[in-house]
Amino acid sequence: MKRTFTLADMEHFLVCTYANLGQEIFDLWVEYNNTYFDGRLKPIAITITAVAPHGRWIGLCRGTRQITLAMPDSEKPRNVSGPGTLLHEMIHQHIFELGFFPKDSHNNGYWRREVERINEMATGEKICCVRTKVTKVKQEDGSRKSVKVPNLRDWDGQSRIVELGEYACWDHTKIWFENYQPANEKARLEVDIREAEKKAKIKIWKPTSEQIEKW
């Protein structure tokens, strides 16, 4: 009989593995689940990785099984997961749990509608995530060039228009987790300097001029 992964299991794993940061992530997941999904999301394994392939993502939801957050040894916020990243991946989790597995994880109606709904709840701003379409635009030399433009059929005429490049990377916070402590480059440099000083104090034997003359 397959054992169910419970909320207690989820908290135990996060706290034992990542200490205070794990507790913060768990508490936020529970808060976001209750606030934006009416507590319907099932407990899921959340892991942290220091490296994402070629830096292509800072968060990844693997179906209904696992969420991975990237927290590299870096002080650049754009490369580090935060609360907004967690909520972003929870939207993916929600869509997967509903039974939808779109080929393009962001350029689909399920994702657009959820981002519009949650963005209004989180920020109070109404947005309209519009699709893109390819159309021919006349150039100065008379030729026509194919370009991607917003498909305004989706627009209600009032909400702020948000295109794919923005809603695919939707993050309502752009901040770090409070307990995330990036590497301190200055501290590491000080350690390197101390190690170099220790090595410099090692006495290297050199013959004196008198010894050289005797040779």
C-alpha cells in the first residue's frame, strides 16, 4: 500500500534538511495554499538546489511530486528564488493537480487565468495576460515582415496588458527568503588573505653570502 505524503512529513523534511529556511518555506507554502488555493493543494516535496542547468530557471515544478528552488552561492537577487518563486511554482502545482499538463507550461490559458486571478488577490492590480500572434507589418521599403504582436482579443479594455515575456516569469515580490544567507564575498576574501599571510610567515631557508663563498 502506497503511503501518503502528509503535511507533517513535508514540514519534517524541510526543517530537518534546511533548518530555519525550511521552516520559512513550509510556513509560506501553507499560507499561500490557504490564501490563494483554498487549502486544496496536496503536500509536496520541496527541495533546494545550488545550481540550475545553465541558470535557466530559479524554480521548477515536477508535476505533482516535487518543487525545486534554486538558491546558488550568489548575491544577485535575479538568480535566487524567493517567496514569489514559490507561489509561481505552486500555480504550476495547482494546474497539474487539476489534471492539465500543457505542452508549453506558461503560454496556455490555464496559466494566464491563474496569474490574472492571483495577481489581483496578491497586489490588487487587474492584469490581462494576452496571447501573441504573428502578423505581417509593412516596412519602409514596401516589404512585409512577420512580427509577434499582442492578441488584443483577450483584452477587456481596462486591465493592464501583460505579454508572454512578463507573465511567464511572474513574481509578485522580487525578494529573497528572510532566512536565505547568500555568500559574503568580503568574508571569503578575508579568509583567503589570512591563509596567504600564514603561508607568507613560513620561513624559507636561503644560504647566506658566507655560505655561498665557502661553496
